[in-house]
Amino acid sequence: MKQVIISLVCLLATSISFEEQATVLACPGDNTFTGSTSTDWGTSSNWSEGCVPADDGGAITGTITIASNCVVSSGNSANYTFGSESSLVIEDGITLTNNGTGTWSIDEMKGNGTYCENLPISGSLKPGEDCYGGLHPAFSEFNSSNVTIYVSGNNVVIETNGLPDHTSPYWADTNPLNIDPVCTTEAQMSPGDIDNFNGSFSLTIPIEPALAANSSSTGLGAIGIARSGSVIYNDEEGPNVPLDNAVGSLDCNGAHTGPQSYHYHLEPVAWSEDDQNLIGVMSDGFFIYGRKCQSTGTYPTDLDASGGHTSRTQHCSEEHYHYHIENELYLNEYYILFPGDYQGTPNGIN
Ligand SMILES: [Zn+2]
Ligand SMILES: [Zn+2]
């Protein structure tokens, strides 16, 4: 089950540009949020100058530094503009959470801290214009025990041990995540335990993936990496062998073992069931989400033939292309995870 922080979009406060506007501080000049009394932005004693930055109609001059975790309360409707004469600095390891309803325009955000704005986004602040400026915020959802993700040059490298992070009858009996089969049976299960496979995979994708001139079909084997750590397969079980023949072997997450590792074919209900949760990343670099989209809160109606569209997600307020699990029943009870085609350029998962 997702935690409540799913309703926040967070981004690192580095090299992010926002459009400019005009405002002033009642308390002009440099000011630092020290949090000496509480985490509340609106409490004067939490500020080094003993006054709260106020919205009185001109550009803020000076540097506003957030040196302690800070929350703009939902009752705060103040408007702020950080233009060319000022900057907002969020210090490393510090989070500024904006639950306010005012309009914030920030020309430049500095520091290595994190800015979170409660969704839906209000006002003119559009954080996340640079979601693809480095590691996309969605990568923070991947299980870091199984998956290592880093930027290398103009690429992102995703390395996984191939293991899932949830229960399955495909774990060896000795594994604490082993459960008795519910959606399959011992007799129908594919041979091999998760533990028996060397499922390590590596995928290298561009930092900012692009739509290709032509779509391309998915192949057998791994076509994406799920956030759990295990890989994603398409809707076939072998060369010209439809998944129908193997569906009885799938566990409740639409996954089974072989030939190289545990892999998903269907909606992985361990962490996404009829919702907008992140599923993983496909080999063309585009993310795939559950059957609903955060931009509308329901099933998208503008999907292309691959289940993709361009819209906002919970990870970025800018609109970017991404896929969804399509809300179309398969065999009257399942949802195929990603039959294809790729709308970007696929990369090897080896
Ligand atoms: Zn399979
Ligand atoms: Zn969407």
C-alpha cells in the first residue's frame, strides 16, 4: 500500500528555472528559516530576522535560505516571487513542503535540498520543468535494495539483481517471502525457484528518452524493469506462443519463473491494482504506470496504440510521454502489463 506521500511531487532544488513575476518581502533582505520553534513557514520566530517573508507586491530581494525542514501550511495563501534579485536556497538534506494555496514563482532554486508541492498544483509555480535534467524523480520509487540507478554521461544506468520485493509461491520454501500458491497451483507452476536464477540485468537509457519516428515491436525476454527489481515481459510466452497457454502458472502478480528469471506479464497487484502507481521503466526509457493516470485521477482516454500518452504524473508537473497498463480485460480477469509496441527506441536489457 502506498504511503500518504504519494500526493506530493518532490524534486531536488538544483538548476531549476521558473518563470519570473513581481513581489516583495515585508521583511526585506536575506532571511533564513531556522525552525527554532516549529516547522511552520508562517511563524515569525522560525526565521533568523524574526519576520515571515510576506506577499506585498514586489520582487523579493535577498536570499531566503531554508536551513531546517519547513512546511507551508494549507491555510497559507501568500504569494511569493523569487526573481533575478533573489533566490530560494534549500540546504542539503532539507525539505520544503508547500501545502499552501498561494502563487509561487521561482526564477531559480538553489541548494541540494528537496522541494515538495502538494498536488494538485496550484498557482503558477511549475516545479519539475527539469525532471529529465538528471535522474528523473520517478526513479526514487525503485526498490534500492534490488536496483541501483545512476547517471553516466548522457545516460541513466539501471542495474538490478532481478529479484522481486514481495511474496510469491516462486520463492524457495526457505525464503521468508515464500507463500502457498493462491492464483496458481503447485501442479501448474513453472519449474525453478526465484532463488535459483541469476537474474541480474542492466539497462542503459538516455537521460531524456524521445519518441521514435516509428514504433517497434517488443521481443521475447526482458522488455522493462519493474520498480520491485524484477523484469517485465510482453504478452507472449515463447516464439508464437501466446501467454494464454501459460496463464495458469502465473502467481497473483501475473509473474512466474523462467527462462532466465522471475518476470511479470500482468498487472503486478503487489503494488499496483487499478491505480496510478509507478510500475517500472520500459527499455525505451519511458515509464509505465498503473491503469489510472494522476493527471485526471482516472483511466486515461487519450492513449495511443501502446497505452501511452503525454500528460503530467505524480512525479513531474511537466507533461511527458509515459505508458499505462491498459484498462482492457484479458481472459476476462487479467490486465496485460505491456504488449507493446515501443514508441521510443528500445535498448538491450542484459
Ligand atoms: Zn513468462
Ligand atoms: Zn498518464
